[in-house]
Amino acid sequence: MNLTDHFIQQFDRALRTLFAPAQARRESPARADMETPALQHEKAAAARLMRINHTGEVCAQALYQGQALTARHAEIRATLGSAADEEQDHLAWCEDRIDELGGRKSLLNPLWYGGSFALGALSGLLGDRWNMAFLAETERQVEGHLAGHLDQLPASDAKSRAVLEQMRRDEAEHGMTAQAHGAAQMPGPLKVVMLLGSKVMKTATYWI
């Protein structure tokens, strides 16, 4: 595939991630018989949290596509592609849950997608060990973020809780896979920069 074809493919993926209904390969962990918030203020709070998680999955799609584009070895590209497929499930589950709660997706998603794609492509250009290091640290931070959201969800929202718990298990597996593929040790200051960037995204997405 030549460079032009690659760009066309990536543009198509971006459009589908941002504007087309997400399609999951696995059934959502949120079963119909699970409890869901009845009070409007609890539904609104849960919808905002799930909006943040949806945006995180938009960023994950962009990040993995950028990383795969510049990865040097086919095995690494395959690993990133497999992770992206599971993240596509997360994207669909979060989107469905937002709809059920009467919420909306973030208006800033195109901005976050572009930034995440650029970061992913840059990490790939640094070499596969650093590509995997970026993936491993991203997943570690996402696990912590999901744990925080599980604590913040209304007690009555069993559906959202089931989705986030499955997402957290998947993210942990992705992180272990990155380590198994020779991830370098991420420098402490870079971890802090990544964490601060994530906080900016989460704060803005909660409201916009």
C-alpha cells in the first residue's frame, strides 16, 4: 500500500470513528436486566462520565492508528490492530450507554482525535520499544482513570459499571501485551506530562 492509500485509509477511519455509529464485535457487558439510574441528576452525572470514557476511546482509536502507521515491524502493527479492535467495542458500548442515559458525545472529539493520532505517529517514529512504552503507560493511566470513574458512578448504575469493569480488564491485558513486546521504561517526567494532558481532556470533555 502506497503513502496516498495509507492517508485515504486513515482519513476514512477517522470519519467512521468520529461520525458513524460505532459497531461492537462483542456483546455489551451491560445487560438489559441490570439496574440503571432513575433520578435525572444521577443520569446526567453518569452520562457525563460515560462521555469522558467515550472520548477516551476515540483517542485510543486515533492513537493506535497513528502508532500502527509508523510502526517498524509487522508484529507490532498486528498487536496494535488487535488492541484497536477491542477498543472499538469499548467505543460502541460507551456510545450506547450515553444514548440510554440521554446524554451526548463530546463536541471536542475531532480535536482530541487529531492530537492523539499525531502522538501515536510520533511514538512509532521513535522505534517499536518506545511505541510499546507509550502504549503500556497509556493503558496504565487508563486503568487508574477507570477505577476512579467506578467510584464516582451513581450506586444505581449497574449497566455503566459493568461496561467500565470489562474495559478495565481489557486495558490491563493491552498493557501486559505491550510489556511482553519489549516496551521501554517510560521516563517519569513524560508520565507526568501524559497525566496532565489526560486531566485537561477529561475536564474539558465533562462539560463540552
